[in-house]
Amino acid sequence: MTRLRSLALAVVAVGFAAFALVGQPTPATGVKMADAAKTFLGTLNAEEKKKATYPFDDPHRVAWFFTPQQDKERRPTRVGARLEDLTPGQKAAALGLLKTGLSAKGYEQATTIMSLEGLLADLEGPKGAMVRNPGWYFVTVFGDPSNTGNWGWRFEGHHLSVNYTLDKGEVVAASPILFGANPAEVKGGPKQGLRTLPGVEDHARALIKSLTPDQDKAAKQPTPPNYNVLEIKENNPRADVGPPVGVTADKLTDDQKKTLTNLLQAYAGRMPEDLAAAELKRAEATPAEKLYFAYTGSPEPGKPYTYRVYAPEFVVEFLNVQADGAKNPANHIHSTWRRLPADFGMAK
């Protein structure tokens, strides 16, 4: 059976633990997460810990959001410990937990995403509909962090949702992980030219532009006004992507396959190295005729577009259909890696 062999060049050889959904070869990352979670919780008093912790089976664990969450009085409604309420030491411990779930590059991107809230506040002004506050990011621990039982954690705020589920010291789910950016490219001011997530756009645009007419006919999907052909779902442990559509990898040239590999690396590379390698290994093992790429719209700068990479066990989704805070068209992006059939280590 033909496979996407070019992916193998990008993957670090790792062994697989058959019982770990993300194939983590050693418990190193899981142990680091448990230690970091314990350190963070150890900095909190009883009242703060009550805000930061929930039972593992609490419904909040699988209710994730990448959009702003506030009530009519403009108060935050996310659960967890809010960064702006933490002391410098507590905040450092919270960010220490986040570091265990991301690569160095992923952590840099995540903190840049958080900083963009300050830029949005300047662009939209005090009368903006949504609160823009770099301190409105929340840390939540579900269950008791340990190497003997199941537990999970989340770091979340506008345009950032990092979710991990662990059992017996192993990471069993590293999803959903969503990174967004508004603006995708800063068009003016001291940060002009800043692009927080260039890889998820550049590689996709290159792949779309390389498609032949026949390939494009299979890959391009209808584009209704609301662009809901490919739509990221929040507050749902299931991606609900429906049947796969698009051009399959066996119909791509070797160069196009390399571009697709680079695109997947831009997503998996947000994770720690061992988890990223295992996810890319999973992608490499996907039969090429079962790996799909689809898109809508136009990849030209300033034009709305979306895309999806679909495999039997995971899906990558991207949207760029909204104007940014300065009203520049199609300069507000969302990108996510999700597991199938469900996130959070759920079997269905």
C-alpha cells in the first residue's frame, strides 16, 4: 500500500507504547507535566486551589473554547486560575506547566499569542465589544497530578487552548491544541511585520498554488458565505468533521508531499519533541490514499480561505476568514490539531 514516504524523513525514530494513544516512548514528558502541575498547585492557597482544580470527570475538562469568554458585565467566564490574579511566582509556575506541553517554538508562539491581546486592546480601543487582556489566560488541573492515575490539565484563553490527558505517567491525548492570531500579520506600528504562525499559512499556500487543475478540482471545496465547509468546532470533544474530502496524498508529487509534510510539522512541532515525533510517525503510517487535503477560498493575501488535512486518526484545520482588529481583510487566523474520533483521550 502506497504511503506518504516523504514524511519519514521528518520523523525522529521512536518506539511506541501500545497503550499510549499518542505513542509516547517513555514517561518523561508525562512525569515532567505531573511535577510541574504539583509545583504550580503548591504555590496556591486553599481558595486559589479551589479555582484551579476540578475532578478528572468534571464536564469542564472537555469543554474547551478558543473564543473570548465573558458575561454581560465583561467579566471572564472561563474556569481555572487567571494569570492576572497570580503572584509573579505563581505565574512563573503556571507558565512552567505550559512549557512542559509545548516545544520551545510552540511556547514562543503561545506567549506571542497572549501578547497580541495587548495589541488588540490598542487597535480596538476601550469601547471594543470584547475585553482584550493578556492576563485573561487560565490554568486548570483536572484530577490529581500523579504517575499512577489519570488526570489532565489545560492552559487556555483567547486564541490559545492547550489540553493534555494523562494516565499512569503517560500522555494519552495531546488534543485539542489550538493556536490563533489576530492579526495574523501585524500591518503597522512597532511590531509591523510580526507573523506569529507563519508556517501554517506559508506551507498551505505553497501547496495550494502547486496543484494542477485536476488536483485542484479534487482539493477545492464550495465556499458558502460563512465558510462553514471547514469549520473548527469548540466546546466539543469531537471534531465532527464528517467524511473526508479533497485530494489524496497518493495523487501528489514528491515535492507536494514534502510541502504537506512541512505543513504537518508546523502543527505537530508545537508539541514537545517526543510527542511531535510520535504524531508525525502516525501521519507517516497513514496510507497515502487515506490522507486528504482540502481547501476553500483563495490563498492570496487578503482573501479568505480555509483548509483541512484529514487522516483516519487526526485532523488539522485552519481558518482565515475574518478581518483583523485594524479591519484588514482575512488577517485573523485559527489553526488546530485534533484527534479522531474524539479529543481528551475519549474513545468515541
